[in-house]
Amino acid sequence: MITKKLVYGWKYGLGVCILMLLAGCGKKKADTITISIPDYQEEYDILTEIAVEVTASPEGADLENLEYIVDSDGIAFSESGIYTGDLEGTFEIRVSCGDVESNTLTVTVVDKAGRAEAERKAEEERQAEEKRREAEAAAAEAEEKRLEEEQRRAENLAAQEEALSEEEDRIAREAMEDQESGDASIWIDSNP
């Protein structure tokens, strides 16, 4: 009888072990895994922690051996979610548990402060360029006015010189005419 009890005990123990293995020791295997980001944003700043929710079906499925997967080193995982590093880019994340993979989330990471600084500098450069162009336009306009004034003065001076030349010619003609008339008078006076 002792032998019978041992055989019975061995079969019983084996059956219990098989049942425990099939049942997963009380833990259910996940059929599907879903990840989501509450309050999802189009862009996240660098060096930011983002909460990620992981749900499995059936409810209560074993998620102890989750493997976090990302397509680049720009994202790190923590117990409460993901942490963006200091790299900008678009990253795809997902999780797996055994042979079950979750959906893929896309996270875009930007350096908001760096972009704001770059935009501020670009605006300053744009304003400086606009001021430079305005100054060039003002200088060109001033130069055009100076040249117009210089040309007006040159034209006035040429007109004055022409008038003076005409006046000198007129005086010289009158002097010649007076001299010719004076010579004629003298000639007449010297003959009698």
C-alpha cells in the first residue's frame, strides 16, 4: 500500500503542476496591449516626462515583463512613462510582452526654448535688415536730392555764365558800334 500511495501522490502532484503551468500560476497572458498618452500633444519639449498608459486585454493580464521599444536613443522609459531627451525628432514607441506587441505611438520632440530663441534672433535680424534697407533707401534719396540740387546749381551757373557772356557780347558790340560811329564822326570832323 505504501507503494500505491506514492504512485497516487506522484500523479496528483504532477497533475497539480500541469494545471498551475496551464493556468500560469493564476496570471493571465495578454491577448492585446494598448498604449496611449493622455492629453496627447502634437509636439513635446525636450527634457520632458510624458505619462503613458498601458492597458491589456483581458483585464488583469500579466504585464510584469513589458519591454519598451523605441526607434531611437532620443527617448528613455521610466515607470510612469517616457522621458524625452535633448534630441529633437519624431520617435515611434511601443511595448511588447512576450509575443504580443502594442500599437505604435509617434512622439515629436522639439527644443521649444531653442526654437523661440532662434525665432527671436531671426526677427532681430529681419528688423536689422529692414532698418539697413530703410537707411540705404534714405541715403539713396538724399544722394538723389543732392545730385538734383547740384545739377540745378550747375544749370543756374551755366545760365548765368551764358547771360554774362551774352551781356559781354552786347557790350562789346555796342562799344564797337560806338567806336565805329565815333570813328566816322572823327573822320568827318577831320576832313573839312
